[in-house]
Amino acid sequence: MAKQSEEAAALLGRQRLELGNFQEGVEARLVVLDETGFGRRLWERDPSLWTEVPSRQEEIKNSLGWLDVAGAMTANLDLLRMLAHEARATGFVRVVHMGMGGSSLAPLVMGLILPDGGRGLPLTVLDTTEPATVLKVEQAGPLENTLFIVASKSGTTAESHAFQQYFYHALSRIKGNRAGENFIAITDPGTPLEKSAKEDGFRHIFLNFADIGGRYSALSFFGMVPAALAGVDTGRLLDRALAMESACGGQAAAPENPGLVLGAVLGELGRHGRDKITFLAEDKIAPLAMWLEQLLAESTGKEGKGLLPVAGEEPGEPGVYGSDRLFVHLRLGAGDSLDQRVGSLKDAGQPVVTIDLNDPYDLGQEFFRWEIATVTAGAILGINPFDQPNVQESKDNTNRLLAQVDRSGELPAESPLIVEEPLSLYHEAFIPAAGTITDALNQFLSQARPGDYLALMAYLTESEDAGRQLAQIRRRVGQRLRLATTLGYGPRFLHSTGQFHKGGPNSGLFLQLTCDDTQDVQIPGAGYGFSIFKQAQALGDLEALRRHGRRVARLHLGADIERGLARLAEILQKATL
């Protein structure tokens, strides 16, 4: 027991709070959490921590399996090791993980951060309907030596199903009725994916714990199966998670519980307008913010409330930030290059949480710490952190648009308001008549208020060049207007910050960026290809944002994405903002 207490104290000590005037409020909140038995009731799976509505309480009871999943997964370590050995012995040379949101972000982050120890297969995560990316994945290696993972909790995720159809059809041309040997499914029991995987002879079917939601599933089969195949020491990762689980146990006093302390900071500062959770991290640990982005945004962005995670924003001088930020400095090892920059933020009175990770495998403890913190913050904010009511809205819009394609052969057309090659700007209610795109963007961005944020929603091919150009745009607009900025690639962000966009506070300025696809690939069994699928997702999301009265503009970049972004950057350089 003494060892556990020492370990818990060490974990708490590696989470440092410098909150200035907010420190007293956080301490008072921790007293309330103790007085109400929050930690104990959480482990007792008491849904009244979040709602008194009986139907919603039942849903919450069935969403708390992540609390002890690390222990449950240790019983499957031999299975995971055998799977990894089998994949190598069979002759597979790479793994392609196909999922969206909660079923793909943890594998993506682990693949980018954790070492493979020389034992793993290269892991690619496919979580976009962008056709050039689908083709790139197909052409990156021999299909007959590729192991595909189809991941979907519901077993009905449209993107995962489209990926499955496309690559199973491609393997069938090579291997006939043995195509299923190249596939693994991860899903809940009784889903359509389980059924189709059995019918198609998948190599393995992993049935996950049904009481775990997607964004809380990092330490379950959804995260551990691809991690094991990629050569990650899953036992070591789970041991770190179990250490944090012990530190956050139901008997720990709130001020000594790392997860509750962090949750109290997030919730209490969020209640006082510090609702832009801005992550600062060096490249070697920065991908963690991608996972945190979904966890926080989709869990808290509803009922007009929420915590907006800001990931990948280039750090600026203290003067470019408003009074809506809480900074989280993620440090991996000693000698972090951001220490001086973070120090200047503290000196300027900005609240900062610093979390030290000793090595990459501390990722396991961070998955668990932040899950506890997120549900704690949800209780403080008065929302249910386990549902995502507005995610389905965009899906429904997309499905309706695709049904129209099935009937008429095309998507509904919308005429642009202004065309200045290569750009086309589409009319929005929040942009009065303007003669030029420069004027229109000035009018659009002039609506920014203190505490607002700019969301770039990029339905584009991800590339280093495009990423640099988008980062430049974020920096230029964000620092000149003192706005927090986010960047999401579609459709990935629809399963992440997309919930916050529609369900959170009406404080966003949304700039949707679309392009012409120069190539397309047909989805077997559908009357359209991935390009139409992606366009329908963009239009469906645009429609949802409009319906919620969000300030949104759509800018079409043409066929040459980099040229279009360069032109946009020029316009913003000239704009008065």
C-alpha cells in the first residue's frame, strides 16, 4: 500500500499547477468534490453525478467500462502477442487501420509516439474519405501482404464500411474467396460488422467491451490491437495506465487524485471563461493533442457549453492571447524547448498546467488521467460527457445528400457569390454583399468578439506543404485578432470537434475549405465514389452549421490546393481584419 501511495504522489507531483488568481477557486472545487464523494461515486458508476434524467442515467451506466479496462486488457496480453507474432509469420508487411474518431485516433497517436522496438509492422491509419489518400494507401504496398483492420463500435460507421467494401473488393480480385484472410474486425458484440466479418471469413474478430464509448476506448481492443501489431509493448503501456488508475481510485482524496485535480482545473476555469484549452508540446509528444482534441471537444461541447481544445497552434508571445486561455504544457523528458516560452506566459499571468512524461510509454497514464479529468469537468460544467447528440446530425445530412445522388446522379449545386480564380466564395447569411473576396473575408472576420475562435475546416488532402500554409493562415489571423484557432481535416473532425462546433457555445467563426478532386475511386456497391462521399460530408456539415446559426463561410480552392491556399494567404495579408 505504501508503494502505491508513493507512486500516486509521484504521479501527482508531475502535474504542476500555476493558476494565479484561479488557484483558490480550484481548491474550493476540490473540497466540494470531496464533500460530495465524487471519486467514490465515480467508481461506483453513479450516473447522478451528471444527470437526474432516468433514461440518460441508464445510458451513462453503460458508458463507464473504461474505468477498469486496463486491468481487463492485461488478461488479453498473450492474445495480443500471439496476434503480432502470427501477422509477422504469415508474411504481412504492413497494417492499415480503417476507422473514424474514437476508433482511429488512439492508434494514430500511438503509432506516431511509441517506439516499435524493431518488432512491429508499419501502421497506417486511414480515417479520411479523401480519394487521393485512399489511392495512396492502396498503392503504398502489396495488397496481398497487407493486413487491414476495420474498426467501428457501432459496426455501421459509414466511412469504415466504405473502406471495408473498397479494400475487400480489391483483395477479392487477387485472392478470390480467401480475401477475408487479410482482415481483422474490432467492434461491439452483435453489430452488422461482426456479422459481415463472419460471412467474409475475416482472420480475427475482436469483440470489444460494449460499455465503453469510442473516445474512451484507447486502452481497449480498439487501441491495443493496432498497437500490438505495430510493435508496441502493450503490457508496459497498460502497466502505466494501471498506475494512474490506482492513483485516481475511489478512496483517494480529491486533492491527491491526479485526474480529479486536473478535472477541477478544467471545469472551474472553464466556468470562468478560460475555455480554450491550448496544448503546447514539442513534436515528439505533440500528437497526443490530437486524441485529447476529440476527448474534450466531443465530451463537453453541448448544451451551449464546452471546453475547446486548441491543438497545433503555433505558440505566440503573451500579448497575442486573450483572457480565454488555459495552457497545458506537455513535456517529454528533460530540456523541453518550450520551457522559456511557457515561462513568459506564466509571467504574464496566464494559467498553466504542466504535465511531465518520463518516456513515451507514459502515454498510457495520460489516456487514463485525461479520461478521469474530462468526466469530472463535465460534471462541473453540468453536461453529460458520454453522449454526442450533434455528431449524428451531420451524418443524417450526408446520408440524405447521398440518397439524392442515388436518385439523380449528382449533388445539389450551389452558385458561388464571388469568383476570383482560383478561389470561389459561396454566399452566407453572415457575409453581406461584397465586391471582392477580400472585402467578404474582412466582413466575415470583423464579426469576431473577445472569446471567439476561428475554425478552419479543411476538406483537403493532408500534406506537409498544405499544413505549413494552413499554419501560416492560423498564425496570421489568430495573432492579429487575438483569437484561438483550430484546424480540422474533414471528415476526421466531424467525429471530434464537429460536436463542439454545433453543440458548444456560439463563439466560432467557421471557414470551410473545399477543393476539386483530380481523381476518384468508386465505392463498391454504392452509386458514387469517395469524392462524392467527401463532398456530401462537407455540404452536410455546412448545412448543420447554418441550421444552428453559426457564422460560417465556404471557400473553394479549385484543383490546385497549394495555389488556392497561397492565394488565400495573400488575401489575408492584405485584409484589414
